[in-house]
Amino acid sequence: MRRTPALIVGGGPAGAAAAITLARAGAPHLLIERTRETGDMLCGGFLSWRTLETLAAIGIDADDLNRQPINRIRLFAGSRHAETRLPRPARGVSRHRLDGLLLDRAAQAGAAIERGIAVRSIEATTARLNDGAEIAADALFLASGKHDVRGAARPASARGDDPAMGLRVRLPPSATLDRLVGDAIELHLFDGGYAGLDRQEDGSGNLCLAVRRSAMRAGGDPLALIRTLGETAPHLGERLVDLPDAPADAVANVPYGWRATRGEPGLFRLGDQAGVIPSLAGEGMGIALASGSDAAAAYLRGGAAAARAWQAGFARATRRPIGIAAFIWHLAERPATARWLIDAAAAFPPAVRGIARLTRLPGTGH
Ligand SMILES: Cc1cc2nc3c(=O)[nH]c(=O)nc-3n(C[C@H](O)[C@H](O)[C@H](O)COP(=O)(O)OP(=O)(O)OC[C@H]3O[C@@H](n4cnc5c(N)ncnc54)[C@H](O)[C@@H]3O)c2cc1C
């Protein structure tokens, strides 16, 4: 059996941030990432101003991600719409670009990374790999994100009776997207979900939906659902003129609103394994990055024994942003309250900026 003081499972934003912190401190560790090459994970790709601050602290500049800022938020429900400025500029990025940069930074800092191998199950702080090998660790940083690992899975009850799923299609760069979306993040609300749309570093559109399973079933397959939404919602329809025929990417059973409130000895749950903020808040990656850096710093100070107290503290820190985002998500996915939300946003834009601020992790000022 192999041994390492600190084992990081997963090399997304949470795992990469933890590896960067440990590597910079010269602390021995090992990161296991199941993909051999960096793909383009399903994600809305919206990086808030707070997430950009966290990335800057890691050494990644906003301009390395996308030179074009996102300055405003636009909300739609049926024919209603509202628009206002964001509290501060954000960016849209593909996960290919972000995850690639983060793992590059980790490697430059001297992180020990093994790719193309998955952790199949976890028992306490020992991981069994898909080739049958085992790695025993003093501290295990679980950063497998959207995917649960046997033995340390988030509770099935966290998904609720009508679980949410994520869908994503990429819209090719076009003059239509430039003109209609421009420097905005758009949220198109519909019965049972929402579609977010922003432009990535190459000018393409990232159309990412969170939708209840019941609404998905009623809509047929993912692409059919998106087409139907485009036919019934005029503003969304205008933006879908170049909708490709390629199948949409999908991820099932997203436990929006769940948080790991109780710590376990030696186990640091990071990112989506620590808490899942409803994606319309656009702060999941910020929480993932902050959790990785913060948990690794706690480990450097107190070793594996710091895990329980750290987890409880992180659950307290995410309570407000996740709670408020979950409340807004429930209002947004029901047509009557969604219309009310848009009318309220149009009448009182500062409230939108206030909610945008309250759904961030507490940070430095702002
Ligand atoms: C529809 C949708 C839209 C979203 N939009 C946004 C947005 O616009 N802005 C935002 O900030 N957040 C958004 N999010 C949330 C964001 O995607 C997540 O919060 C974030 O990716 C969590 O980062 P992570 O590092 O915890 O996990 P992930 O990003 O899921 O990374 C996990 C990593 O672990 C690896 N892995 C998984 N299992 C194993 C295993 N068994 N062994 C080894 N490696 C493994 C994976 O390959 C991956 O590289 C969205 C989420 C959804 C579902």
C-alpha cells in the first residue's frame, strides 16, 4: 500500500487550489485526477468578482481567462425582462481554460499530480483506485466535485424528490451573440429551471441550464427541451438561431443547497463535496477555490486533526450564500414568483446587486 501525508482526490478548482497551497508550502501530498487530459466540464463558466479575487491570490489574472469583462446581469421570464450592473466586473471562461491554468500553476509550484487514474472508493482516509491499488493518507481532501465516491458519497436525500440536472450546449461565436448578449450574464427563467448564457474567451456562448427532472421528462431529450424553450420564450429563441445539432452535455442529481455540516476525522470535503450553491448564483467555483486554499492552510497549521473544526467552520461560512441562493432558485423556477422577481428587479435594481453580494462567500471588503 502506498502512503502519503495528504491525498487530494480530484483536480478541479477545489483540488487544484489545495494542491497549489500545499506545494507552495513544501508540504508532501499527492493529487489524483481521473482525466488524462483537461476537458471542458459542464459549467456556466461565470466567474464573479469574488472568485476573481481568489484566483488573483492564487496567481491567475482575470485577463488570462477572458479579456472581456461581464459588467451587467440581464433577467428574463417570458416576455418580461430586467437589467442592471453587477456590483463589480466578472468574466466568462471555459472550464478547459480555467482548469488547465489551475493545474499548470499547481505543477509549476511543484505539486505531485497523477492523472488518468480514478479513486473508486474511500474508507476513512484510505483510497482504493480503479486499478485495485490503495493509498493510505493522514488527511484526505475530497474534491471530486459533481461526482460522488463510494464510501464518502453525499446523502441521496440531498437531491430531493425532484432532483435538478445540469445541461450545457455551446453556441458558436456570432454577431447575434455579440449584439444580444454582449457584456452581460443572462438568466432566462422558465417553469422548472433556468438557462444561463454568457460569452467565453473565444466569443462563443455557454448556454447552461439547471432543470428539474420533471421538467426534463416533459421536454423530451435535452436538445428538444432547449428548442421548445426557445420557441416559447421569445428572448431566448432569438439567441438560439445557431443552436448546433450536437447532443447537449448533462449531469444528473445536483444536490443544490446541500452542505457538509459535520466534519469527519482527517477528511476535508472541498468544493461541491462541501456545499452546493444553486448555480444561478454563479459562485460554485469561487466556493471551490476558497475551500481548497483554506482547507490546505488549516492542514498546514494543524495537520489532519484540523479537519473536523475546519469543516464545521466552512459550513458556517457557506450558510448565508447557499441559503439565499437556494431561496432565490425556488422563487425563480416557478412562473408566478419568477415574474414577480423580474418586476421587482426592474423596479428596484439595487436589490439585484444586494442579492448578488449576499450570495458570495464573505471576503475582503466589498
Ligand atoms: C448547470 C451548472 C452551472 C454552473 N455554473 C456555474 C457558474 O457559472 N459559475 C460558477 O462559479 N459555478 C457554476 N457551477 C458550479 C461549479 O461547476 C462547481 O461548483 C465547481 O465545478 C466545483 O468545483 P470542484 O473542484 O468542487 O469540482 P469539479 O469542478 O466537479 O471537479 C472535480 C474534479 O474531480 C475529478 N474527479 C471526479 N471524481 C473523481 C475520482 N473518483 N477520482 C479522481 N478524480 C475524480 C473530475 O474529473 C474533476 O476534474 C455550475 C454548476 C452546474 C451544475
